[in-house]
Amino acid sequence: MTSAARLRDAALLHAKNICLAHGTVAALDGVSLDVRAGELLTILGPSGSGKTSLLRVLAGLETPQTADALTIDGADMRAVPAHLRPTATVFQHYALFPHLTAGANVEYGLRVRGVPRAARRAQAERALALLRLADKYDRRIDQLSGGERQRVAFARALVTRPLLLLLDEPMGALDERLRATLEADIRALQQSQGMTIVQVTHSRDEALSMSDRIVVMHAGRVVQTGAPEDIFERPSTRFVAAFMGGGEPHRWPHRADRPAWRAHRLRRADLRRPVDRRTAAAPWPARLPRRARGSCPAWRGRLRRQSAGRRRAHAELPRHHAPD
Amino acid sequence: MDAAFRAAARLLLAAGFGITALIYAPVAWLALLSVSADPLSGWPGGFTTSWYASLSASLGWRAPMLRSLGIAGIVAILCVLAAVPPARAWPRMRRGRVSFAALILLPLGVPGIVLGLLVFTTWRVLFGVHMGAWSLVLSHFIWAYPFALISMLVVTLRTDPSLAEAARDLGAPPLRVLCDIELPALMPGIVGAGLFGFLLSFTELPRSIFTGGQVQTLPLYSFAQASAHSSQIKLIFCLNTLISLASLAAAAVLVVLLRRRTA
């Protein structure tokens, strides 16, 4: 049995060759992903790399044009609508219901499942207590601080006991100190409850400090998958190296500026070259696979017309640091 | 600089109060005249409640009033039902948003008399619509709908689309998402659309002149009485005072209710 096949057997989530286009813009270009039960997997990438789209596909909020496989716990999810999937999402801006109290927000997932009032109140209180919000049950959402809202959103997602918890930039709007405590919270929850978590972030530090594994995405494709140390120490392409290691943000020069344009072209070619074929033990082709375009036959013709726009998307790459 | 700024602010505040007075003063004046001995003189004086007594004794205004209430109610409901779907769709439209909005809002530029005439000539002749209560509903609806839609659009554009997604994600089937999450969020817009539909229909005169046929609404009745210099004309002051107070009270109650909901 190959190692890939063994991973697929142990995988809670298995996604293969997912292609998603918004209009004529390709968001996901043949993405495959395996998530093991009980792990915290981070999808890392610059803005526009398709990481949030991927999360939305997993939650069922977007329907991919093609997907060779999408299973959660062995069940095919491709035809299952969002409200019947065993996933729960913590949205980037929390998406708490403003007309309900914190407690009613947490209870909502149980309410639609027909859990009796007393039972769901007890569960909601337990979930709030777990996140140190025991006394906030009756608060309105606008009376909560940013960190408290974040934790209410967590409690709301946890209380339905999802098989897979999806976090969309969970720390995005929080300050440094809150981030640290929440990172610890998420880690503790994951380990005590045995949760499987997929989180999306553009912050390299967050990804390195709390993940079991990292998936680096770029321009709608997965460019490297591995443990944090592997990604950091043995990036498979210059893009990953630049993204993980810092450096000057790249700017798209004006076409008329000939020297800058030529330098830019060279640099772009360079970005796609492998760092070092001996150290880069990447399972992925070192050069970004051009043929991947063929893996999404559904929108082949459509994307060809868009090729100029796509090229621009590629060139914007090393914009790694979070615009905070 | 600072002093000039403060003076300007004070001036604007005064102007604000002035404009408010412009709106409320005629209502107060009307109320004063309605308890005056000779309302038609235009000056209050010799205060009496006798006009109110004869208003409650007279019967002519009751049927038009009930008819107007009914028509306005139907127009309000139609406005809400017709404004919610496009307003929900609008923020999700990928293209054609501006032209869609322009298409809906441009009829506001058609003068009321012209619109009444259009319904009277076109709808009657081409579609065989009989002029009566339903043609009133139709013309009032055409008039009020753009306002209702604007009121809904303001709310749907402000509503975070991720709320509905969060509800779906938590396991709510589409109908529950609509009832539990979307409708409460849209409630200010729904109330606004209904209010526009009701008030614009209830006070509508120029279109009603053409589309009313034999059916008399309250504004048509008031207009007819006033232009005929009939003995009923003094009662119109009382009637309009009561209507103004009632609609002000209704609007105030709605504002309070909405505040409680959205606060």
C-alpha cells in the first residue's frame, strides 16, 4: 500500500481535483486535500490564493464545477447541501445573528435540529463556559467585545458537535494578545475534544505556531503540503520560500518601464523554479504544473480567454505579510 | 476658525428646526382651524367642538374612508411582497445592477397626472381593466412600488450575506434561514415598504382622479367636497386633522418598534 493510499484511508476528509470558477475567474484549479481525523490543518496563502474558496467548498457554501471526490468520514458530500453536512464554520467576521442573544446564537444549531429547549440551553451554557463566557448568555451581540464575539462564534460552531470544524481567518480581526490566548484555546479544544480542524490564514506565524500540518496555496493550487518545519526549512518552490521567509513585496511594473518589466519577467520565471532539487523533497512538480489547466475540463475554453488576467494573478504573488 | 465653525453648526441646527417647523406648523394650524368657529376664514378663533360633533353625525366620509383604508392596505401588502424578492436578489447580482435599479426607479419621474392618464388610456383600452377599486390599487401600486423597493434595498444592501450562510452552515434548511434569520434582518425594510405603500396610496389624488371610475376614495371625497364648496367643507378640517394625528401616531409607534428591534 502506498503512503498516499494509507493517508486516504485514515483521512476524515478526502477531496480530489476540485475546480471552482467564479464567473470567468478561476478560484480553485484542481485542488486535492486530505485531512486526518484529529489534526489541525492550516491552509496558508496570500490573499486571492483560493484558500477561503476551498473552505467554502468544504462547508457546502460553494458548489465546485468539478470534483472527482469529496468525502467526509467516508460519505460522499458532493450532492449534500450545506445544511446537511457534518461541518461547522467560524466565519471571518463571525456572522453572529444580531437579533439574538449570545446564548440564542449558540443554541441556533440545536434549535434547527429540534433539540428541546432545556437540553439546548444546558448545552449552550456548557459550550459558553468552555470558552470562559459563562456569564454572557443573555448579552446582545453588540454588547460583546471582539474577542468575546469570536468565542461566541466558536461556541456556536462547537455545540453541534461537527466532525470537521472550519475556521476562516479566525484571528483576522483580533489584536496580538487576544490572538495568543485564542490560539491556546483552539489548541486546547482540539486536543481535549479530539476535534478535526481546518483553518485558513494568511499569517505565516499563526500557521507555523499552531498547525499539525500546513497546506500552502497559491493562485488556486496547492503548492506544498507538509509539517510546519518541513515547509519552513525545505520549501519546494521559490514562491513558498519567499512566502515563508519574508522579503520585499513584489510590485507589478508598468509595461512602458522596459528595464523593470524585463526584470519582473525574469523574477517571475525565477519564482516558479525549484529552490534546489536535492533539498526540495516536494511531492509536487517543482514547476507550477501548466497542465493543471487541463485537469478542469469544464472551464477550459473559458479560462483560455481569461489567460491575461490569470497571468496577472500569478505575478502578484509574494505579498505575504498580512495587511493588518 | 473654531468660532466660525461653531456658528455654522448653530445656523444649521436652527435651519433644521426651521424645516421641522415647516412640516409640523400646517398640521398644528389645521388642528386649530378645525376647532374654530369659522375655519374657512383662515384664522383661528371662537373655539368650538361643534364641527367634530357634526363630523361624527355625518355619514358621507365613512365609506370613502373605509375604501381608502382597504385599498391602502392591499397596496401595502403588494408593495412588500413585490419588493422583497428583487431587493434580496440585488446584492447578489453579478452584473446589470445599475440598469436594473434605473429601470425600477425611472417611473418616479413620470408625473402623477400622466401616470393616471396612462393607466386610464392604456390599461383600460389594451388590457380591458375596468376603472374601479382594482385600477386604483394598480395605479397606487405603480406609484408606491419604487419607494418601497428603495426602502428594502437600503436594508438588504446593509445586511451581511454571511448571516444566511452561517445559518445554513449550522444546519438550517432554506425556509428556516428565511424565517429565522433573513426576515428579522429585513424587518425594517419590510415595515418601511409597507408604510410607503400604505401612506402613498392613502393620500393619493392625481392618479386616482383618472383611475377611480365611480369609486370614491377619501382624498377624492375631500377634493370633491372642497371644490364644490359644499356645506361639508368645514368637516374636512376635522377629518384631516384626525387623519394627520392618526398617521403621525402610527409612524411614531413604528419607529419605536423598529428601534427596539434593531437596537
